[in-house]
Amino acid sequence: MSTLTQLQKIWLLSDTLLYAEAVAFIRRLVEKEGCNPLPASQVNGLFSIAESSRYSELRQFVEHQRDRDWQPSKRDIKTFYTRLEQEFTRLERRLAVEFGLTRDERGRPISDADENEMLALLAREFIQHVIAENGVIAAELDDQRRAKQRTGGQPQQRSGGRNGNQWSNRSRGA
């Protein structure tokens, strides 16, 4: 069972390290690898399993999703789970050396069950950050699509308005 000290360390890691890594992870998938944000059905399923499962079950779910025979229009989902499984492998390697979470306050090794609990907590924090940023990216892309529809496919141009923050549309003569 996790101690308060271990939980505090996980929360600190979540706020300072895992958040930035999760944002970089999902942005890299979307911006560099050309994937779409994860659809709501996958977000809900992943969140649900992360909140209610042990690490072994969470990992098994991720591997199952990775190994599914996705139809071509959903290959981005396979890519997401492939990369997420790689992140889990990284978390496992970092648990002892970088995070120092495999020993108790007295320096004794923790049990395998406690180690799996630590991994589950770290993975859950990482997934929560990924899901949140996925939502931000989906909203940004939706805003871009709507703006493009409003302007007839023309990109919006900044005007010289107050603080340079007003948008104009040259196709409307603004």
C-alpha cells in the first residue's frame, strides 16, 4: 500500500514531469506523426480502465488495443496505443532509478504488489494529462475548422487593432 510520502512524490512527479511529458507525447503524435486526436470513445475507455484497474490490467488493455486489427481509417488509434505502450515501458524502467519509488522510507525494497501500485498511479497520472491535452488539441483543431469554414477556406489575418489581437478576414473586406 502506498505511503503518504510515496503519494506526495507521485503527485510532485505528475505536476512537474509527467504533465510536460504527456503534453509532448500527444502533441508529437498529432503534430509530428500526423495522427488525429484520440476519439471520445477511446478517451472514455482508456480513462475508465486507468481509474479502475491494476497496472497489469491497464497494460494488458493498452497492448490489446495496440494489437487490434484496426481499419485503415482508425490506424491513428493503433499508433497511439503503440506509443503509449512504449511510454509505459519507459515508466517501468524509471520507477526505481529516476523516481526512487521501489524502496520504502527505511530503504527496504517494496513488494511486487506495491511496485505495481506505484506503476498504476504513475500511469494514471500520465494518462489523465494525455487525455486533458488531447481535449485541448481536439478543441483547437475544431476551432481551426470552423474558422476556415467561416472564411471560405481563407486563413484569418491579424489586423492592427488594439494590442494586435483582433482578427480580420480579407475576403470580407475587413
